[in-house]
Amino acid sequence: MKNINFTVIIPLFNKADHILRTLNSVAWQKYSAAEIIVVDDGSTDEGALIVKQANIKNLTLVHQTNQGVSAARNNGVSLASYEYIAFLDADDQWLPLFLDEVVRLIIKFQQANFFGTRYQIVESEGNYTDAKIKLDSINPEGEILENYFNIASRGDLPFTMSSMVIQRSFFMSIGGFPLSEPIGEDQDLFCRVALNTAIAYSPNIHSLYHKDAQNQASKSNIPSAECGFSIRLTQEARKMALNKKPHNTTKHKAIHMLKYSAAHLCHIAKLNIADGHFAQARVLLSDPRCKLKPKNLIGLYGLSWIKQAEQWLKSILGYVYIGVCIGIKLFRV
């Protein structure tokens, strides 16, 4: 076990309110990280200063001009001294046995290049919910995750960027994170991982994903169109389906990949509905792939019209109210 060394890479951009909590969760691991690299991506707050003053062993702070989270993570990997790379977002946390659990997976599943664990979602202070992960089986000792796309298309992702470890050599071989894609870079990596290696997985919770954090990219970068990873995955699935003599397993995998992209389309349609972009949501839902998720399609399509009708009604009532006020004023005159 002592031969397994981890480099922890934490991209940092304006997370002064959260970074110390994140760093402490690394420092308090039962199995210690050999190296921690914080890549400050041009922060304008006090986050980098907090890192400097944290007095945490084996920590290096690196600065770069603002280039985005993908560039920060890739930069961190290029500087890493060790083979096992653990990514941790600057507003998330590990529970004390995270690295210890990953070590168990590494020893048990030597055919894998990627290791993940289940996680909890922190919706708000004191409000913790289990991620809705549709696992086909649950083995507390860990197992090989046979069908990432099938599981991820039916619920929450089985792991997050803050609950996974990847071998550095494998990460480099599949090209790292895509640049100039402000959202979906994590799923891009997960898709390429699922297509190229075995995934060792623990259904035990060892990470906290903070949705309550400030300055979240998923809240500020709501896409109006399908993300790049989903487009590429769909192309790959269709290529697999065009195989003249596809094996049944290949055929099923291609279908699950398309369902995964359909789930993505439904998800960003939901975000657009919440943001008041109803017409754009319906454009996304009109994609034929969404028929692979009929319940989501019908529910979201109906929701878009209901929310738009509510918006229209509010506008009409607003005009009526203004008209009444003007009428009362004129009557008094």
C-alpha cells in the first residue's frame, strides 16, 4: 500500500469561501496524499492567499492566467510527480477514508485505470441527500462498473470529479480535458474513460458534492445547445450501430450511449426552462434522441408550456394592474 502515491489536483477560481474546507478534507485523510497541487486560475479574490497561509504539508500553489477549469486541471497533471491523480474541486470535500477506499480498489482491480466512489450532495447547509444512482448491483467491497452509460442515463452520475482517481499515463493517452468547452468537460472525460478502460467502483459514500457553493460553473454557464461531449458520443454510438455485424453487447452499449446523450438533452432543457428560455428548451426536446427518454420528454415539454403560460399570465396581470392604476388616477382627476 505504501507504493501507491497520489497527486491531488485542485483547480481554484474565486473560491475563497470554500478552499480551506476543501484543503482540510485532504489533510485529514487516513491515507495521506503524497502531493497536493492547487492551480490558481487567475482568481480575483483571497483564495490563493488562503492556500498560501494554510500550512498544509506537500502543498504547491501554481498560478496561471485565467484559462478555465480544463486548462487548470491539465496544467496540474503536467506538473504531477505521481501516477495516481485525484481531482478535487475547490468547493467539494472528501470524507476521511476516500483515498483509503481508492487504495483498496487499486489493489483489488488491477485491470482498471480509473477508480470512483459514490457521493452525497449538499443542497444547502445541513441538507445532505444521497445521489440518485441507479446501480445494477451493490457490492460494498467494490466492483467493476460494467455499464457506465446505462447507469448514468437513468439517474445521477455514479461519481463526480471529486470522487474519482485516474492513472496519469492513461489520462495522457486519452488526451486530457478538452479546452474551450466551458461546461461538460467532466462528462467528456468520463465518456472517454468508459469507452477505453475498466472502471473500478465503490458504492460507499466518500465524497461531498457541494451544490450550495458560490460561483458554480454549472449555474453561471447554462448551455443553450447540446454540449460537445454529447455530440461526439452520439457520433460514436451511431458508428457502432452501423457495424455490419454488431455483437449484441455492442448494440446495447450504443443504445445506452444514445440514452445518455438524450438524458443530457433533457437536463439542459430543464435548466433552460428554469432560466425562462422555454422555446430553446422545446428545440432541445425536439431532438429524436429524446424519445428514448419518454417520461422526461413528456414531462419537460409540458412543463415548458406551463411555465411559459405562467409568465404570460403574470405579464397580462401586470398590464391590467398598470391600466387599473392609470384609470383610478384619471378618474380622481
